[in-house]
Amino acid sequence: MLSDAIALARSFGLESELFFDAISGSASDSAYARGKGARILAGNRTPQFALNALLKDLRLAQATAGSPGANLLLDALERLFTAASDHGHGNEDVVWVYDAIDAQTSGKG
């Protein structure tokens, strides 16, 4: 996920812009990565797709997957997005799950 890649780079003390240099020309380089990454770097929280809307979709996917714990990835994503929403980022763009990841990687959360 883009948000955790940028947060991880920052946790190692790397300039976030270097992340984009690193993915340039690779399979990870995309208009989405560059556009959403630019939103993180600029601090643009205006939602294109609100974090709470994605959280609703994750919960629907979990319900479809069956019993609790049936899909470890969905469960982990739901916990992460719930933490971000609980910290007041629910109405911001989905990339602001970055704040929850940054808090975890920096020991602030």
C-alpha cells in the first residue's frame, strides 16, 4: 500500500520524494501512486474517496468472506482503517490512513 510505503520510508529517515525516485519506471510506478503520493506530501486531505467509505467496504468484504478471521488481510486492513477513523481521519481521503501507519512506525500510536 502506498501510504505504508511512504510512512516506512519516513520511519527510516528517508525523504519521501526518494520513494518516487525508487519506484520510477518499475511496476509500482503508476499515476495512482504519483497522484495519491503527491496528496500525502502536500498534506491535501480533501477526500476523493473518504476513508470511512473504504472502511464500510472492508467490513462488507469481511462479512462476505465468512467467519471472523477468514481473511487475515481484510482483518488487518480493517483494524488499520478503524484506527485511522478513530483518530479523526474518517472524512479525509483514504491516503490519510498514512497518519495511523506513521503513528505505529514512529512509536506515537
